[in-house]
Amino acid sequence: MTGRWLLAASGVVAVLVACVALPLATYTLALACFGLAHVGSELRYLDLRFGTRLGRAWAARLAALLGLAAAMRLLAMLGVLPWGVALPAEIGCVVLALLPLLQARGPARWPTALLALALSLGAAVAPFLTLLLLAVTHNLTPLGFLAERLRGAERQRALAMAGIGLLVLPLLVASGLPFSWLVALGLVAPEVTAFPGAGDLQGNLGAYVPAWALGSDWALHAFSASVFAQCMHYVAVLGVLPRLLPAGAPSLLPWPPAQRFVLGLGAAGAALLLGFALDYGTARKVYALAALLHAWAELPVLLLALNLPSQAYQPSPAALDSALASSAANTARRQGIGTSSR
């Protein structure tokens, strides 16, 4: 077990170094390799964990509204609708998905009201910034899923470890200290990219950094921190959460067996990776639509989970340690991202 944890810690450090030294290459390559796979894995988790408890009627309503939100985004991409119209409409669809939670009694009522108000104001005043905040905070959702799934000491330990990967280490990267250390060693090359069609670093900072901050000293560090949090999000969604699902969990959708599902995700990921290599811009838009569906779905599902009867899973400490350590190590190995000298 000690050896596995050392391997996992080494993998996390390697990913952190890659995100600081090669932020653009790490961002584009991680997105291409793991983006679609993590979307599919998370949608499956949402269904297996919450689907039957939410009910078909509520799930169908949510799916319809999220499909409409994706249609708004697609129309903007195609130039049919201006972005200033499509994005507020997209956010409005999510607000509509939250409304049933306002009518139900339970712990979710007031958090839902605050979120619906914040999204409504964001849609009216700053829709682009609202979506940017979602892109950054979306990486923190595994904390909510772990808190909902686990209990007692297992929950505390899992949240502490996830908090280090999703909050503490990204804040360290955002401080700029790791960048300074690697600069002193001559191990930074921020403009290197995995795909020529991805453009330069400045053109990609907007994925996580607001337009008014571009060109500032901290923009690069904020981008690197978000990329690292994204990689840790992939570790949690692909490696940890699926292991916390009991065998034979009921679902609304007919998911294939776990092994076939993993193979299917691998095939879909490989196809998208090829698409990124051939036409980065088009592949990025295709992925954006898929990512939209799962990112927006998390908010109402997590809030509604507050009103659902508890169905906690209590693995043994050894089982949880194995899930967390091996998934972090395996994901870091599969990325195969290292640093290079300038």
C-alpha cells in the first residue's frame, strides 16, 4: 500500500509540474484524451447513483431542458443566434430546471433559490463570465459527490484528500511559486502545444481567465491552476467515483456492463483524440456540447440529492485507499505528460 501511495503522489507531482511548465500542452492533451471519457463516466454515475431516486418524469424534464440549452449553444456556434442571445437563453434553461426544487420542501430549497437568483443575474448582466465561473468551479463537483456518497471517517478522509487535489494544490499553482521554481530550473515552455490547430497560449487563456484579466501577470498562473484542477477532476470522475458504485445499481438508461462501457469510452476517446489532431477547432466544439450537458446536469442533481433519502456507501478504509491511490497513479501514467526545457 505504501508503494501505491508513493506512486500516486509521484503522479500528482508530475501532473502539477506539467501543468505549470507546459500549461497549454497539458490543457489541450488532457482535454483530447480524457474529456469525452469523463463526460460519459459522470453521466453514468449520475444515472446509477440518482436516476431511479429522481424518477423518470423529473429526469425527462431535465434532459429536455438541457437538450434545449445545448441547442442554444449549437445555434450560436453556427452563427444562427448571436452569443449575447444564446448564452442567456442557455442559462435560462438551467434556471427552469431548478424551479421544481423551489416548490418542494426540504434542505435544497434555499440553496436552490440562491443559485437560481445568481444564475438569473448572471444571464442578464454577464453571461460569458457566468459560464467561465462554471468552467472553473465545475472541477470541484467531486467534493459534493463524495460528501453525498460516503459517511463518517471515510467521508472525512476522502474529502481531505480530494480537497488537497482540487483546492490546496491549485491555489499553490495560482500563487505563482511553482512557476518561479521551474523557471529557475529552466523547465518552462508555456507556448508548447500538443496540437498545432489549438492556437497559442494567449488564445486559450480565455477558457478559464476572464477577458479583462488577459495580459496580467497572474493570468498564466490562474490558467495553470485551473488546468491542474481539471486533471484532478478527471482522476476523481474516471478513477474514484465509479469504484464507489455498488454492483447491479439500478438506472434509468440501459448502460452496458462496466467492462464494455470502459471499452466504449476508450474507443470514443480515441476517435475524439484523432479529431483533435485533424481539426482541433471542430473537435473542440463537439466536445463543448457534450461537456455542457454533464456540467449543467450536476447542479440540479446535486441540489435535489439534498432532499433524497440517504443511501450512503461505506467502503472499508483499505478499499477506499486503493480506489483513490490507484486511480490517481493510473490516470497520471495514461496521460504521459512530462516537462521539457526551453
